[in-house]
Amino acid sequence: MSRTQAEKTRLAPLKTPSDLPTNAITDISAALTTLLADMFALYLKTKNFHWHMSGPHFRDYHLLLDEQGEQIFATTDVIAERARKIGGVTLRSIGHIARLQRLADNDADYVTPEDMLAELRDDNGRLVSLLRETHEVCAEHNDVATTSLLEVWIDEAERRTWFLFETTRPQR
């Protein structure tokens, strides 16, 4: 029984050419895929808190979280495409995200605005550490293109952490 051309194409493996060694592709794409899961988790938590914000500073906090959510979401396609560009694979489903994410969800019915901002501050701070870990993996394999992207995202996450820290700092 012969296969049709469509069947052969559908069964073809995803094999993107890369000059990186196989072990580098495996390590880097795994690190990027896990980072992508964290980015989606942080994005959704940021949007959750954006949608459920309340209180006297509603407008300022609502707009801050919307801006931060947009910035986080902007990284997701770049991360996934970078993993594919070097010959790896990436996330395939929400379940895949749930299995890999290292940042905790928040499904509480009500969270105070102060607690929302503090939780996002801590999550963005944790993300900085996770970005640095991913940077180390990429640097170890001399993947300068990915390390360059990560350096920008580290700076963005540090800025988000700083803004959230300043917003939650007690008045004197």
C-alpha cells in the first residue's frame, strides 16, 4: 500500500536546519519551552489581576497591569519561534503549559489590589531569575542570538518588578 504525497508530508518530522549541535538544540529548546510556559502563566495572572482590579487606584493599576501584560505577551511568539528556528519544538497546549510552568496560578475569588501587585512583583522578580538561568543554558552553548533576546527580557522584567515594588512601597 503506497502513501499519498499528503500523507508523507503530514508524517514528515519537524526538522529545521541548524548549525547548533543536537544536545544544544535539545537543551536550549527545553529551556525556552519551560520559559514560555512561565511567560504564559505570568501573562494570564497579570490579565486576571487587570480584569479584577478594584479600589481607589483602579485606573492607574488597571492601566499598569494592561501595559505589563502586553509586554509579557509580546515575548511569547518570539520565544516559541526561537525554539523552532534552532530546530527544536515548543508548547502545544494549555495542558503542556500547566505541566511546565514554575510560577503559581492564582484562582482566588478575591485578591486585594495590594496583594495583586505584591504577588506580581514577586513573580516578576522570580522570572528575572528564571530568565538568567535560561541565559546561562544558551551562553553555555554559544547561542548568542537567544542570549541577546534574553538580556532584553531580563531588563523588561526588572523594570516591571521595579514599578510594582515602587507601587507597593508604604507611604512615609
